[in-house]
Amino acid sequence: MFLSGKRALITGSTSGIGLAMARALHGEGAEVILNGFGDEAEIAALRDELSATHFGADLTDADAIAEMMSEAGPVDILINNAGMQHVAPVEEFPPEKWDQVIALNLTAPFHTTRHAVPHMKKTGWGRLINTASAHSLTASPFKSAYNATKHGLVGFTKTVALELAQTGVTANCISPGYVWTTLIENQIPDTMKARGLTRDQVINDVLLAKQPTKRFVQPHEVAAFALFLCQEEAGNITGSNQSIDGGWTAE
Ligand code: NAD
């Protein structure tokens, strides 16, 4: 239980990758703070399972983030994981969707980080982990906002890592390829429309076509890497962007 006594806030942890991360950190003794939307009864069950607190803050709202960070109290581990996608050609991309994607995927990690860093610096230990994406290293069409945020998140993370390099606080990105979660399921209809394809064609010829392993990454595989970054042995890994993408970005 190497995380006993540590407090971890994981944004977007009511489903998918964030939930797997929350489970992994709880399994090693961390006190887990959940964030995200979802069914009330399901969230209550998660709170029980993980002995966790939960904040339903909408992270596109800077004031809601400030309130959550203040009520949650100091954290030793911050995982910026909440994210959203919107799929459309750039000339049809709704400006309000652009703003929403930027707010959640890029601006929210800035706000949570700036609130979390003072305590980490004071104690001389901290872990900042940002869920980026293979789309932080490469692009696919029709995802202009998402790709811009994930590339931007890597630049932000590198900067914070350099600022904190001598403080005992590390900052890294994890960049998964396609992971089967609601985020992927929800983009299939729009991708079918944007590319004029069937559902099976989107899964096999667009999504899995990118991954040489020909299988989706599993949420627990991403969570295992986040857990590793929390170990003492990972203290010299900072400013990095770790791919877990079935070989996608090796091509
Ligand atoms: P998901 O849809 O299962 O989970 C998203 C989480 O974010 C949920 O808990 C949701 O409630 C929360 N959320 C959404 N909007 C929010 C808001 N405005 N405020 C607060 N919380 C909000 O998706 P996922 O696939 O687990 O995605 C998690 C992260 O992983 C995202 O940053 C995503 O970009 C990244 N990612 C996913 C994949 C993939 O293939 N699924 C690949 C690479 C990167």
C-alpha cells in the first residue's frame, strides 16, 4: 500500500480511464477524490466502493473548479483526466463546441494545477498526471479542437515540469491510443456522418486501423501506468509524454 496517507484527486473519474485510475490508486491505499458527471445512484455506489468523496463540478467553469479545489483540500496527486471530443469538419465546427473542448481539455488542467501546486511544493512531493492522447503527437481529421488541446496539454505539462523540477513534484502526460470508453462510443455516429461510413467500418477501418496491435487499449492498462508514475522510482520521470497506443505513433 505505497500510497497510504496520500490524497489523490482524479478529474473525470466517474467512468472510463479516470475510474480505472481511481480504483488503482485506491487499491494502493490513496484517499481518492472523484469528479465527474453521471447517475446519482451509480456515483453513490462508487463513493462506497472507493471510500471516496465526489465533486460534480463542471470543469468548463473556472469558478466551479476553484470551489472544488478549495472544498477538496490539499492533494498530493492530481490527475487531470476529464476530457471530451467533438467530431466535425473545421468549416462546420460549432464555435461554442470549440470553446467547450478547450475549456475542459486544456484550461481546466491549468486551473486545477495552479490550485494544487502550492501544497505539493510545501511538502516536497507531488504527482501531476495529465491524460493527453495519441492525438497529442499526431492528428486525425475532423478533431481540430481535441487535437489542439491535447498538443497544448503536452506543452503545458512540460512547462510545469521544468518549473517544479527541483521540488519533488513531477508532471507527465499519458497518451493512450483508442480505449473503449463512452468517449469513443459517442463519437462513432459523428464519425460515420463525417466520413460516410458504417459503424463497423468506423471501428475497424478508422479506429483500429491506427493501432498495429489491432485491439483497443484497456482502461486498467492506462491506470497501471499512472500508478507507476506515483512510485518513488518514477521520481526522475518528469516532463514526459508516455504513449500507450498499441504502436500507433511508432508508425
Ligand atoms: P469517458 O467519457 O468515459 O470519461 C470522461 C469523464 O469526464 C467522465 O467521468 C465524465 O463525467 C467527465 N466529464 C465530462 N465532461 C466533464 C465536465 N465538463 N466537467 C467535469 N467532468 C466531466 O472518457 P474516457 O475515454 O475515459 O476519457 C478520459 C480521458 O482520456 C479524456 O481526457 C480523453 O481525452 C482521454 N483519452 C481517451 C481515449 C479513448 O480512446 N477513450 C484516448 C486517448 C485519450
